[in-house]
Amino acid sequence: MKTIRFFAAVAAMLVLLLPAAGPTFAAAAEGAGAFKKDKAIEIPFGVPVDEAWAKNPANYAVYEKPDPDIKIPVETVSLDARKTTATLGFKDPLNTAAEYVVDAKDVTSAGKVIGSRSFLIKKSQAQVLFTIILGAMLINNFVFTKYLGLCIFFGVSQKKETAIGMGITFTLVMTLTAIFAWLLYNWVLKPLHLDFLKIIVFIGTTAIFVQFADTILRKVNPYLFKKLGVYLVLIVTNCIILAVPLIQTDSGYGPLQSISLGVGAGVGFAIALFLMACVREKLEVCRVPPTFAGLPIAFIVTGLFALAFLGFSGLSIF
Amino acid sequence: MIKYIKLLWNGLIPENPIFRLALSLCPAVAVTTSVANGLMLGLAVVFVQVFSSCTVAIFRSFIHPRIRIPAYVIVIALWVSVIDMILPVISPEVYDKVKLFVKLIVVFAIIISRLELFASKQPLVPSFFDGLGMGIGFLFGLCLIGAIRELSGAGQLFGYDVLGGVKPLLVMILPTGGFFVIGFIMATFNWLEYKITGKIPASGGGH
């Protein structure tokens, strides 16, 4: 029961944080432009500008910050009702992870030219991190859309109790592994040009933290330790934990992004385990055809969950 | 010779890693959206399984039983690193789709369980055939699932249109389809065993 209350508290905190985070993001974008979805940029002038000047796409030069020579053509321009904010529309989707610069030439206000303006457009760090967490948790849930960690998923999802315990252990181990793998890769392997050893190094890191979780859990919660049994040690040979460091090195994530990926993947896995455990407790008393009993029916149920999680694929907040 | 053929057959059907032992299911669902992907990963697994089995069989008397698991993991990681460098040269496009799972072969339960159960106790030649049998069994499983999903989902086989542009069940190449196909194939195997032996087999290990 304690663990369920803990989960409820975490969920409540997340819900409270969401609206509070809104203004922070807006404040971070002040004085600069902001992305509107991935095909438009919004730039505030601060003063009402002339419509005839603002509606001419030739007055704007847009480029990615690292290459000022590659200009991105502006397709449409629209002004808001107060004529202080322009929205530039583009034909191709922008890479919202990169930084863009918008140069507005000879800004004209009330018939007078008041000089050129430059705007920097980038996502704030908080936005990027939140997107990674949400992506790993729901949109690309590691179990239902990336099919990682199925062995443990089917192994410990028989009871809600063990599922919650395993979920928390997993999140902890995964976050710690993500941090350490980042440190090892960027501070040891890369400077020494030993990239090709990363598989061996990462699996060693994972093994250390599983041993760590094993020792702690044995003291803190011997009952749960007994329940998890062999699956606790099996975390070492689990693809989901090894996948996190591999994905973060492939995508070139920074330290904070790596931690977010670890947390998101862990929480996503915990959610998947808990959902599955709820269904499997009910399945115990159902009359399943004998040839489907056990794993086959569990697979069909997982397939249905995956179908439901497909609904998250269109989700994008920023 | 009969003994060796038996070992090969054992890995293919009676102890098929995917459908009977229910080991290493993650890649079985993930990469099998087409036969080519399944074939690529299956070949990588055959390579790693055979070479790891042979390595462990040769050095089995030098490995202290207490540190055997870390030793096995290092051996597997070594061969995975090798195949991870070979595959992109053979077929860059297909490798791009399966590269995460090629690296994850290190943690496939099937490989380490064969090392523990077979190669650590048997000499080189039987270990070779056991590894080959298990690898081919895995390859067979991946190709079967891949063929079913590609045919029913995209109406193609190996990228060639075979159903005249008809795409019967798009859901099969989506994440969901993999789970359904494996569930139904497992049930079919159970049903066949029931018809032949008259009893419902216990479900697989699941890890």
C-alpha cells in the first residue's frame, strides 16, 4: 500500500508541475522568438509594425545558427491583431532541437524605419528534457513500441506488488546507469579513442549497479527481495537497461538529457509492468483456451496494450 | 554423425529458442517487420552463438566456476563487437534498421543459457553443433515471424510485391502485430504438441 501511495504522490506532483512549468518556458523565450509546432516561428517586435512591410517574406532571413550561408525560405507571414507579433511559416519542418536565427531587415513602424532586428530561436533546456522524458515514457514506451525488456516484463508481471517493486528498482538502476555510462563514455572512452569497447564497458557498469540494488534491497525490503528472486539478478542481462546507454551515446545526449532518458525509460517500464500486472491478476480467473494458457495469451494482451499506446504517437506538446 | 544431426534438429524444433524456450523475445518482436531484417539479425546471432560456444568449450577448463558468468559475458561481448563491425560493411541499409539489436545480442538470454547449459560441459565439436542448431533455430523463428508480418502487413516478401499491391492487414507491421503473431505461433506449437503427445505442455520460461 505504501508504494501505491508513493506513486500517487509522484503523479500528483507531476500534474501540479505541468501548469506551473508553462510560464517558465514562456519567460525563457522572452526577447527571442519561439517555435510554433515545427513549421512556424513566432517573433515579437515589441512595437506595432507596418503590415505592408511585415507581410513581405523577402524582409526576413532565416538560418540555422551554425551555418549562416544556408538560408531557409520563408513561405508565409502573418501578423497578430495588435501587429506586434509576426508568425513565419515554412514549407519543410524545422529541426526544433537546433538553434535558428531570424534577421528582420529595416523594421518599419508607423511609416518610419527603426533599424534591423535579430532574433534567436531555440527550445529551452527544460522543454528539451521534458520532451525526452515524455517520449521515453509514453510516445516511444520501451516495452510497447521498442519491445525492450520483454523477458522481465513477462516474468514479474503476475502480481501488482512485485510489479511496483520491480518498477522502482528498475527506474533507480536505469538512472544511475545512465549517469555513469555518460561519464565513462565522455571522460574515459572518447578521450582514449576506445569507442569500440563501449558494449563491454556498459555491461560492466550495469552489472555493478544491479549488484548495488541487490545489496540494498536485501537489507531494506527482504520480503520484496524474496519475491523478485532470480529476476533481480537477471536485470543484468536485460536489454532495456543496456539500451539506455547505447541510445544516449548514439544520439549524442548531454548529461542532463541522459538522466532524463533514464528516468523516462524507467517510469515508462514501471507503468507498463503495473498495467500488465493488473490485467494478469484478472486473467488468472478467466477461462482461457488451454493452448493459449500462459505466455501466448500474455502476448495477445500485450499486443492490445501496444495498440492502445499507438494512440500516443501523435502526441506533441511543444 | 547422427548425434550431431540430432543436436541441430533439437535447436530447430523441439527446443526452438523463440517458440519453445521463450528466450530472447525482444528482438523477435522488434526487428521482424520484414524477412530481410530477421535474416540479418538471425545470421548475427548464429555467428555469435557458434563462436562463443566454441570459445567457451575450448577454454572451459581454465574458467573458474565462480567467475564463469562475467567470463561468458566478456566472451559474448567480444564476438558481438566483431559482428557489429562486420555487418555494416555487408549491408549498410539493413544494418541501419537492426543496429541497436545487434549490439544488444550481448544480453540475449539464449546465448548465455546455451553456454551455461551446454558449452561449459561439452567438448568443442558437440558445442559447435549445439551452437549452430540453436542459432539456426533462432534464425528460423525470426524469418518465420518476419515472413508472416511482411506478407500480411505490406503484401511483400524480401521487399518484392507478391500480392499485387494489396495490403491486407497494416496492423501487422505496426508494433502490435509482432506480439499477436508470436502469441498465435506459440499457441499453434502448443496445439500441435497436444495433438501429437496428448498433453498440454507447460508454458516456456519467459526470460
